[in-house]
Amino acid sequence: MNLVIGSDHGGFELKEKLKKFLQSQGHAVADFGCYSLDAVDYPDIALLVSEAVQKNQYERGVLIDGTGGGMVIAANKVAGIRAVCAYNEFTGRCAMEHDDANILCIGGKMLGELAAFETVKAWLVTPFGGGRHTRRLGKILDIEKKYSKAPY
């Protein structure tokens, strides 16, 4: 799979390990930063990764910050992005099966290395469930369309 990954400083160390793991599993992985432990603003990285996934330059994206919470908020501001924060194998699997998530967000300070690997791996190998989930995603798209022109 052709993937893109990004992190802020709170997720940098896990991003480096996860990137190597994903490459060892046969995935192509583009790294959109950050590239050190120096502080960066997570919305900047979330926007880069989200726009690349939105434009179909990559099949899916992974975002890592300290908790996963900030990245998921920022990523979901980009139309067409369905980012989910996952914290174990079950939530990684549900992110795909139920939500057809094209970006998975994880917390670099919340998950150990092996748990992160299993969470992302479950998300990557799980197919979208369709059925009732398709109907629900349609409702989310309706919300996105309704508010995409809202003044903020």
C-alpha cells in the first residue's frame, strides 16, 4: 500500500519506528515530518498529510501526536477525510470496518511500540464493512456538505 505518515514532536519517536515497521511489511511510506524532537505545530503536519490523502496521492495516512486527539481534529477539517483516533487493535480494526477511515491517528505517548504496530496493522488489513456503515457515512458526508460553506 502507498502510505503517508506524519507526526509532531510528541509522536516523532513512534513515527520513526512505525515507518520502519510499515516498510518491513512491504508498504511504501512517505514521511511528511516532523524530522526531530523540536517542537512543531501538529495542525501543519495534519494538513499536509490530509491534503495528500484527499488528492489521492496516497491510499491512506497515519498521523501521530502525543495523544492522537489533536491530529484527528485537524485532519477531519479537510473535506473527504475520515480520520479516527485508535488506541488498540480493536479500535484500529473498527476504524476501517465501520468508518472507512482513510487516516488513522495514534498517540505517541499513549501506545507502546508493539501496540502501535498491531493497531495500524489491523486498520490496514481490515476491509470496509459496507451495509449499515455506508448509510452512516453518507450521513456524515451530508453534514460535511452542509457545513463546508459555513462562516467561522
